[in-house]
Amino acid sequence: MFRHTFIFLSLILIILAYNPLMAHDEYSYDIRTDINSLKVQDGSAILNNDVMISKPGAPKIGYRIVRLALPQGKSIVDYTVETAEPVFIGMYNLDYVVGDLKTGNYPADTAFSPNPEIYGFDNLYPEKRVEILNKGNWGDINLVNLAVYPLAYRPLSGKVLFYPEIAVKFHLEQSVTDPQLRLKSDRVAHFAARDLIENKMDLPMSKEAPPLPKITSGIPSPEYLIISSGAIARGFNSFREWKNQKGVPTDIVLIEDILSTTPGCDIIKGLFVFTSKPT
């Protein structure tokens, strides 16, 4: 009886091992954060040009939004994260996030004291080093937005830790896309993606491009589009992420990219913000 059970289980394992549907591709990316971008001041641990955790009652900790281009025709099944030992920055008392006051018809999301479920323990906060915010397409390019947490805090002991290198490995499978949803590749999408993603070297190149470029969908399709010059675009990163956190899909397109791919002699001056609906 035992012999028959062993043979049966072995056959199942062999079938699973050679089943092509069980096989997944992998894509790995190392996210490096310069320690010189770190500042601990005024009760906050922040990173230059990045955003801060906005959860009321949570410690004031900065994190990064990292956008990556995935191999074409692939979707994420799962992902794993690896880090080396963190760097000890020092002992600090980080303040908590107060939150937003009530404005208009929106309810107030405000904390009047630190969250005891966080500050009452010495567990790392945030616990995760990477999490997926959203994923989708820009033109024919598969993108994923990540929240990356190089900083961590132990509230009871006051320890601030820093993870300069975080490796994320995506387990991928062949994606099935409705033909009606497939967006034709165009120059604007690829030019914009080049400035939006971190893994520029892995950006899949377009085999063809239409003569007249068009703005295609973002992650998700932007309702609020910021058109800016490359010289000042970074200054709108925090505003863009704030709008996204509020539930208004927002993205940035550079004037230089539009002009470089659009025939004609139009001159765009200053900064324009376009929204498809009133805000």
C-alpha cells in the first residue's frame, strides 16, 4: 500500500514539474537608494524627492515610488524581496502623521495621537520593504508601480534603520490581453516611459510607430495629466503621488517629448495642467 502511494505521488510531482502551465519566467531588479538622500530632522525620517507615509497615526517615514517596465506580454504572478543587513542610522523619536483636515464633502482622516498598534511595539515599521501599488499599461508597455521602503523604524527602541539595496524578483506568466484593449505602440508612449521608469535599459523597444503620436493610457488611465518641462518635472512628483493617493489617476508628460515627436512649429511656454474632469 505504501509503495503504491509513493509511486502515485511521484507521478503527480513529475507531471507538475513538466507541465508548461506551471512554469514561470522571472525578472529581477535591484533597487539602490543613496544614503546621502536620507535626512532625519524635525521628527521625520525622509528621502530626497520622494513621498512620506500618509497613514494617520503612523510614524513620519519617507518612501519611494518606483516604476518598472516588465517584459512584454508578461504579467505578475507573485514576487519576493531580499535585503542585506540594514544600516543603523541612530536613535530618534519620530513624530506621527496627523493626517488631513476635513475639506469640502470629504470626511476628516485625522489622528490626535500615535497609533498604539504601531508605537506600542518594537516591530519594524513598515514591515514590508516592497509592495505593489498598481500595474497596467502605457501604450504597449507593461508597467508596475512599487512602493519601496528603504527606511524602517522600531518605535519602542527608537531605532531608525536603512536598507540601501533591496532586490525584488517577479515571477511572471504569459498574459492574455483582450485584442480590443491592445494599444498600438507609439513614440509618445515610449518617450514618456523612458523618463518615468527606473529600468530604462530593460524598456522594450517599439518595432513600429505611427506617423502621428497620441497620448495613450497610463496606470490606470490618467484623469489628471501634468504637462511640464524636464527641468522642473521632478518638482511635481509629490503632487502627482498625492493626487494618486486621493484616487485621481495622475501622470506627467514632458513638453520636450511631445515637441520632439510632433511635426509643426508650435511653441509651448510655461506649465500646463490638463484634467479630463473638474477637480
